[in-house]
Amino acid sequence: MRSEPQREGDEHDGGVMPAEHVAMGGVIKWFDVTRGFGFAVADDVEMGDILIHFSVLQPHGRRSLPEGARVETVCVQRGRGYQAREVTAIDLSNAVEEPPRAVRIGDRVDPVALIDAAGPFEGAAVKWFNRLKGYGFLVRDSDGSDIFVHMETLRRAGVIVIEPGQRLRTRVVAGRKGPLAVIVEEE
């Protein structure tokens, strides 16, 4: 569906848009939540990209949009291109699913919140584990890299004691500091 720019005198929401306002549709190509803005590729690529600031999403109860979301906007032309003054519609049916966010418990990440993002079970051996510290490392069979494992992950699996060299199967996610075991099973 191609959206033609509406100029002065064209209907918009039952009213007339001022001459500088243009109705444009597009698809979000990226949105940086930290910086509070992103860009949509306009349906009419000759019009360029549309700057979307988080403030125009607030009436929709949002602070950001995922890649692939479709937006209908009312824009104004600025020095560097078009900027949305209003978002009139959001369609998330073709949006790229955002990766799950880690849930923090104090200063720790809750591995249970990351299980859906974990890869399939893979083989690993215990490198070391310190019960007093409550964590240790496994060694991945596939490439020999280290995998962080927390005591709570072992407890959820019903594993009481692990020793260096012991074989385990684990599901791993890319954690903030490297690979993180979120599920373990004894082999």
C-alpha cells in the first residue's frame, strides 16, 4: 500500500492538514531505545527516511518500536528530511521479535528469563565450581570455550554436587559477560 503525501486541503482525521504536514507510511528499519529515536523507510523511497522520536509514540503507550513495524505518520520536513509529528497507526504484524530482556535480581541476571533464547542442549564438562562463591565454569565440547554456570541453575536441575571433569548437557545463551548456562542436565 503506497501512501501519497497529503497537502493543504486534503482530509486527515476529519480535518485539514496544514501545508507543511505530509501523511507518510513506512516500516521501522531501526530504533535505538537508549537514544530515544529511530527511522522508518518511507513507502515512497524517494521521500527518504522518516525520523521517529519516542515522544510521538507515547500516545500509543510505547517508548520504542521493533524493526519491521509498520507506521502511518503525519510528518514535517526538516533540514535533514522528514520527522514524524504524529504516529496515527502502528502495525506490529510483520515486526521482528525483540530478544528477551534479562531480568535483574539485585545485581544478578535471572537465567530463567533467558531460557527461551537458549540454544539446543550441548555437551560440556565441568572446569571448576566453587560452592562458597556459588558459581563456576563449564567447558564447551564444540569449541572448548568457557560457559558460566550459577548455583541456582544447578539447584533448579536437582544437581547437588559437580566435580571437575564431570559431564553435563546444557543450554546456553549469550550473556552480558559471555556464554551463560541457563539449563543443565547430568549426562
